[in-house]
Amino acid sequence: MKVAACQIFVTKSLEENLEKILNTVEECCSSDILLFPECCLTGYDKEAVETQIDQVPKALLRVQAACRAHECAVIVGTAKRNSGGVVENVAVVIDQTGEYVGYQAKIQLVPTDNFCEPGQTLHTFTLFGTVCSIIICHDSRHPELVRLPVLAGARVIFYQSWETWHDDGPVPTDDNGRHLKPYESQAVARAVENRVFLVHANVAGVKEDPSSGSHGSSRIINPQGDILNSAGIWGEENVEFEIEPNTATAAYALEAENEGFFLMSWMREGASRVTSLN
């Protein structure tokens, strides 16, 4: 299964972002699954979301058509109203036939998520015969949001982000990578502590205006914690790799269900709350 982490520039214009996504799908359609960053459709901005959210359903129909035409699956980030009308920060899953599979909402919000409410459900989904799950940005700081879907069968974790520093400003990039290292380390940890693949797409860094982007460094990681392919900080880049999901054993995660482990019942209860989108 070939996967792609699509590191793109994202603006406050939904139409501009949509065209970028569609062009990237055309460029990367040799990959089976394309992962795009957090809120790459609407932009990660309260005013942009509020003024453009009604355009999201039609925009997603165009992404579905692109998936159908190019026979690849896409996971795209956007703000979206749920069935109750509540705005959430979500990753929408569209399969290679153009079918809308469903979405995972961001669960652990930060102050810059001031346009949405936290998700209340955790999901898996199946693409190309492989069970997968999603975390969005700050969710990565909460290992249980990966561990529980892995116990429910996930073997590939998709991680989309628009990462900012602790004060919601741009992450420092002029310190020989010292402040960027934890972002890499936590992604590697989520993969190796569960023995699964992790595919991470972050928004591209903008050297001329760092506050308008993120810090790039999109990557694909194997179950041993090896970074198989990665992007730089600045600029757009499509990170692709052919992975073998059947080599993801989930061995360390499955130890949490061993008889005699004192958290076994908690873990099983948590895993039972994970539902499949398809």
C-alpha cells in the first residue's frame, strides 16, 4: 500500500485551498492513500471558518469526484458541521471509489480551536483492506487516542496537523532543531510504542511569514520507529512510501490486554468504545 503525506501551503481562502488539494491529488494519484494537513480546506482560522463553512459540503463533493477519477483515497482536514449543527475540526475520509466514508473529529482542543467543539467519539476505518485511525494535531500528546484504536484493530495511524508553539505562535526554527525535536519524537513514539505505521502530514512552513504556516517536516514512520521518508520545514512537498501494513504487529499495544495486567479491563473497555466508520 503506497501512502502519501501531502505537505501544502494553506490560505484563508477555501477555493484556493480546494484547488491546491485537487491539483495535489492529480500529482500524487500513484499513491493509494493521500493524507492532507489539519483544516487544509477551510483554513485554521475562526473568521475563515465562520464565513466559509457552508461551502464545505460542495467542496467535499469535488474531492470525492477527484478520488473517483484518480482511484485513490484521500483524508482531508476541514472544519465541518456535524449532524447536530455543531462545528468540529475533522479529518474526512473518502475512499478510492469516491465514497464518503466518514470523519474523525479532533478530540483534544487548544485555544486556536476557538471555532469548534471537541469530538466525542473515536473511530477506525478500513481502506485497501487495512484498518486505520486518525489523530489531529494536539491529539498526538495523548497516547491513548492511538492505543485504543490499535487495540480495536488499527495498524496504520494517520496524523494531520497545523502545529504551533505553546503560546500559539510559530514554533522556533532557528535553534538547530531543538524545539522541533519533540514534534518528531512524539510521532515516532506513537508508532513504536504500538508497533504500527504512522503517516504525518503537517502544513508547510512559510519562511517569509512563519506565523502563516507551520513547520512542515511531514513524515512516514514504520513500526520500529524508523523515519522512512520526510519533508523539510519550508515549502510544499509530497512524502510518499510503499508500506506493508501486515508487518505492523501491534505487539506492544496488545500487551495491554494480557491477562494479569492491572489495567487490562480499562483497556478493553476503552477499546470497546472505538467504532468503525465502515
